[in-house]
Amino acid sequence: MNSKNRIVVFLPLIILILTVVVLIVVIEVPRIFRKTKPRDHLAGAFLANKIIAISEKSLKDNDSSDSINQNSTNQNSSGKQIEQQTSGDGSSNINPEESQDPSSDSASSDPIDQQDLTEATTEAENIDLDKIETMIKMYDYDRALELLKKYPDQNDQRIPELTLDIKNGKNNTVLKNPLENTHIFFHSLIYDTAKAFDDDYKAAGYNQFMTTCLEFDRILEQLYERDYVLVAMHDLAKLETDENGNQVMVPGKIYLPENKKLLVLSVDDVNYYEYMEEDGFANRLVLDQNGNVTCSMVNDQGMTILGDYDVVPILNKFIENHPDFSYRGAKGILALTGYEGALGYRTDERYKDTNPNIDSDIAEAKKVAQALRDTGWEFASHSWGHVDMNIITFENFQEDADRWEKNILPIIGETDIMIYPFGSPFSWSIDDYNYDNQRFAYLKQKGFDYFCTVDGSTNYTTSIRGDFLLQGRRNLDGYRMYYNPELLDDLIDTDYVLDENRPLPVPPL
Ligand SMILES: [Zn+2]
């Protein structure tokens, strides 16, 4: 064989080898880049993964109710109350540990490697200087700086100004004491006072326990004027694993200007119960055409119309206009029972024969819940049947928790906050919050770490002990505003807030 023939014979082999080499380069190089992608871009994907993990968890937990006593033997939560120190002089303010802030935890704790490179690129392109400006107003300085550094056009004239805002903002903050927070709560708001206060058998209850949309507007205005700032429950404290492998509730590090005061807000019974129909309340939380959460209601002509008829859209708008009312985008906690479904959708298994749209309602409620979570709202359990946890038998207690988990958790996602119905805890003694108490053990096993009662007696009622947080909440309803305005002096001026359309006197209890 001469040399020319030899080349002809080996040519296909050479082409094959070259093709393999090219393929390896094409496939492997992007994979290497993908592994080095910063995790902070993945918060969204992390959320999506978490939802999947939740449904798996709920199945598992349903099968493991026998294991409570095993959990209870080797854990002890009777630590002493943690005294959180406020920063003494408030002069030098930037703490080196600030980079471990809660907002970055969620994005950095779970490694996710299998995402597309394109996601990171798109985020860089989507960085919006207006959004960064809002972040700065919401005291989220580290995240704002991080995004600003990634902004594609570093010559933009707003960059020096925003960088200075971040620096000045940070220098102006001090470490707050998370125990010094006020937790206020509401029920669904009355938007049509004529319908709510129409002298039917429910009118007295609405007058005592509800707040009107107008009153809520005025309350927000006053809280803002008085330097309150909304924080998330998970900003106050978080569970961490200590060096012995025990779960410990660790006070959060919240940095705010000296004059700002911590505020937590919750809304009970965000279920839009059947009894409220035609009484001047919203009937559902829904997504509008832009994907924003708003309320729907049925007007006198029987048409469903959308608008700001309850806490969620009203507070969203208020924060849009006053971003400095929210610490890092915190909104409020929505507490749901289960027996009439979620968020106004009749999704409970009780409705499977009577609600022909139950599947699409479940799907819709899930979308709304996700949109709420994405925009700073948190969820809480308010029990399935609005039960008094202090009175019911342990068997009913377990059944109720199981039903909530089965029907509501798949819609709203995992939650670790328990807001007691009637404000009535399984025990009024904080010493019962340990694993020898079967009710505490059961709630812990179901994933609850934050527990809320009702307590309007003092301004600050938060305890952080062992592996839980316990706090009282203050009602800003008709009864409290009318009969005990002095108890609300630090928050609002009730003479200004009370709706002119609320019939007075508020009926006594
Ligand atoms: Zn309730």
C-alpha cells in the first residue's frame, strides 16, 4: 500500500476521532461553567424545588405519627430565655456577620447544580436600577450592592449615587433586639360597612372582631408615621443546628435605623368563609391579569369584580408606595383553617362531591399561594377546624393537625408557624413547651416552631427558648379600639382610626 492509499484508508477514522473530540469539547465545557455558577441566582429554582419536597414530606409525615415519643425522649427545650443585646451606642454599625443575613440563607443553603447557564445571564440582563433602589429603601443593602456590581452598564450615571445610598444606609443602621417587636393581627377586612353592619345576627360579631378597609388604611398610615417597619417572623429568629446536633432557635440579626421599631402583622382565617357571603367582604384572593394578587368580590349585579378589598392588596400597594415600611420585602402572615378550603377556594376534601371545580380550584389556590410567597407573605396554620387546642382531646388534636396537613399544606406549602384559634394555646405555661408534653411534641413533629397566642397586655411578648419562639399578638379590631384605646397608644390614635360608618357603641362581649 503506498502512502496515498494509506491516507485514504485511515481518513474515515481520523474524521471519527476529530468528531469525538469536538463533541467532548461542546458537551463538557458548558458543564464545567455550570458548576461554577453563583448560587444566588437560584433562589427561584430553589423555591420550586422546595414545593416538590413539601408534598413528599407531607406524605411521609402522615405515615410517621407513631414516632412522636421517640422524638420526645432525647430532646429538651427548657433552655432559659435568650436575652438579645441591643447595640449599645449605635455609633459603629456594620457588623461583620451581616453577610450571614436571613435573606441570603435561603439562596445559599441548598446546592442546585443542574440549572441552565442562560438563567444566570438573563438575571444579569434583568437587573433593574429601580429595583435596586427599592431594595436600598427596604434596608437590603448587601443584596443591592451585589446586584449593582453585576449591572451590565457600569458607566450608568445612577451607579455612583446608588452606591453612596447603600453606604450611607448601612452606616445609619443598628442591630435591633428581636424580642422588642410588636405583633398585630386582623381578620378579613370589611369593605362594605352597609352590608356588614346591617343589623343581621352577624353584625355584632363583625363590629367586635373585624376592622374596616378604611380603618386599615388609617392604621397603616399611622404605623408608618410612627416609624414601625414590618419584619418577617423568620427575621426574628431561626432554627439552627448547634455543635451537639441539637436544633436551637437563634435570634435574628436585624439592622435598621435607630428610630425604627419592629412590627409583625398577621391575618387570621384567610378562608373567606361561606357565612361572610353578602356581608361586604372579599370572597377570594385571585391573580389579576399581571399576575399580582388581588381580591375578588361579587357585586349587587352578581358580577365578580377585582379590587383592593382586603389586607393583601392594600398592604402590597402601601409598601409599593412606602418601601421603607418593609424590611427586605416582608409583608405579613396569613393564617388559614382548613374546613372551608383555602383563600376562598372550596378545596377541602369535604367539597369533593359538591364543588365540581375542586381540581381547578386547588390548582388556582396553589398559584395564588405561590405568588403570595414570592412577594414576601408567609403562611401559618390556624388549625383545620378552628379548634380550641386547650380543650379538645389529644385524639382530636392529632386528627385536626393531620387534616390540616392533608388539605392545606399541599396548597400553601410548608409552614412552621402556628397561630392558635381563639388565641388559645395547648397550654398557657411556656414550661409545657417541651417534648414531655404530647401536644407540643406533636406540633413540633408536624414542623411547627413559631407559636402565636393573643396577648394585648404588654407591648413586647416574644420569648425565644430552646427550639421554639412564642409570642402574643395584639388585636386591632372594633372591640379593642373602642374599649381599650389606651392599650393601643403606642401604635395608633383610635379617635382618628375608627370608621365613621362603624355603629357605636361596639356591642359588649
Ligand atoms: Zn380565627
